[in-house]
Amino acid sequence: MTHQRDRGTITITDIARMAEVSKKTVSRVINDLPSVKESTRLRVKKIIEETGFVPNPQAQALALRRSLLVGLVYDNPSPQYITNIQIGILKELEETRYQLVLRPAIRTDPDCHDQILSFVRQHNPFGLIFVPSMSEDPELTDKLDELDCHYVRMACVELGDPSRQIKTNDADGAKLAGDHLARLGHTKIAHIHGPESFLSTHERRAGFQEALKHHGIELKPEFTVEGAYTYASGVDCAKHLFRLTDRPTAIFAGNDEMAMGVYRAAQDAGLRIPHDLSVVGYDDTTMASRVSPPMTSVHSPIREAARAIAKLLITSHKSKEHKAQDARSTIHLDLNIRQSTAPPATE
């Protein structure tokens, strides 16, 4: 039966009457909540489709006892990373009524927690998405639990409840970089890592060291330099390495931003990539394939991970039966080998 009523006048009460169910049941179907028989769910959805009924966002929020806002909370110095995170989340939210709100933060700010908690109290978001390094703050998540604020986290290691997290497996990605450079024949290999306050720094460094050790290569202390996950820090760290009496023939940078800084420093020093210096980045952002020569980089599917974390936020809120592992299984790391790496030049 096709329902002919003017679409603009259809209400949730009409849908309930046509489907012979309560308004509460219709609301649960609209918000994709559990405890509705599948046959009933299909019947209600069919009537909604036939009538062209458009749910009222305020009514949806009221039913959920939350707004339809999804907050992205971040403190990350890499603009490319954050842009890709936003794109991935927005793609997942495309077919929903949820709206993304950006909430930048400074983790070292003494007022950081109070500012985020104030945002939660004022806007009552559907949930929050935390990415590194904000995702690595257990004190903050404890406070959010007290407020009954729904959140999920993206991190390189498991933190607390695995059903609220997407694990990015950074150590495995760094192993790919180390193995590649070692197989090319490099032994004087340096690593420009991120800030010590980031767990990804420790995971990537550990994975890289493990790969080199497998090939009998030591990551020397003088070849290990701390950057800030920024272009400028990549320039400064590379210049420091180039001033060493016995400079490295290869550098693995903890992200593409710093690797691009290595490119600039190498150019200033008159070093040719890859003839005089091999360079590997991490994240495989668009800049990696556009720089000259195109850069070898660990491909971390940031947009796919962001879609997975957004999906996890929605599904884990609606069903306690959701398994985080289902979302994590979509995260695959690879190494895109391009023209920035080659065997070391012979003397």
C-alpha cells in the first residue's frame, strides 16, 4: 500500500498509526536503537520511505537525551593528519543526521580538561572522538565517564576498554620502514621521532628498532633525534644529523611532515635524494607522492581509520553487543615504495 499524504504534513504520530506501533517504537527505529523486532523495524522503515517522512532533529536529540553533535577533540601538530581525520569522519556521518564539531585543545594547558568538560556540559554532544595525543589522557576519560559522556579513542596501543577504541598498530608500520632500509643495504640509519609525550613516538621507534635489530643493525643514540611532528622540526633535526662526522645514509622520519623537512635540509646541504640520502616518511599523505622525488612512506589509512572510529562511536552507543575488533580489522598498514629510497652509494 502506498501512502499518498502530503509529505510535508507527515508526523511521527502518523507513522506510528500506519505501522500500528507506538511513537516510542518509531523513535527507536529512527534512531536505530535495539529492542525492536526486525519485522517491525522493516515495516516502519518501509512506511517512512514511502511517505518521505523526515525526522525532526530536535526530536531525535530529545529521544537520545543528547544533541546530534559529534565532537572531534585533538591536539596534533600535523595539519595533514587532522584534515584526513576530518574527511574520514565526515564521510561516515554523510548518511546520518550527526554533525561534526571541531574542538581543538592544548593538552599541556592547565585548563584543558575544564575546557573540554565545559564543552560537554554546554552542548551535551552525542559523543566525542579523541585522536592522539588527546586520546592518550586517562585522567580526562575518567572525568568524562563521571559525566556519562560517550566517547571513542584512536590510539596506537590498547587503552582501557577496547570496545571504545580503534588501534592503529604504529609499531608494525615502523617495522616496514626499518626492514626496507636494511634490505637496501643501509647500516647508518637515523630516526627522527616525534615528541616523547606521544605514544606513537615510542611505538614507531620500538618497531623501527626491532626491524633493524632483526638485520643486525643498531639504532645508534646519536642517530636518534626528537622532532615535533612538524616540518620545521624535521629541517632542524636533519641539519643536526648532517653535521655529524659520520652522517647517516638513510633517515626514517616519524611522519611525512618531518620527512618533508628532511628534504629541505638535504637540498640546503647539497645532498641528493636518494643518491646521497634515502628518506622514508610515515602516514603516506598526499604530499608524499607529489614531492620530487616521490617519497617512500608507511601507508597508514588515516581516512579509513577515521571512518571506522566514527562508525564505532555510533554503533557502540546503540548496541552493547558491538565488538571493537570488527572495526579494527579494517586497519591495514603497508609501505608505498617510491623514488626516495635506494641502496647506499658506494665510495
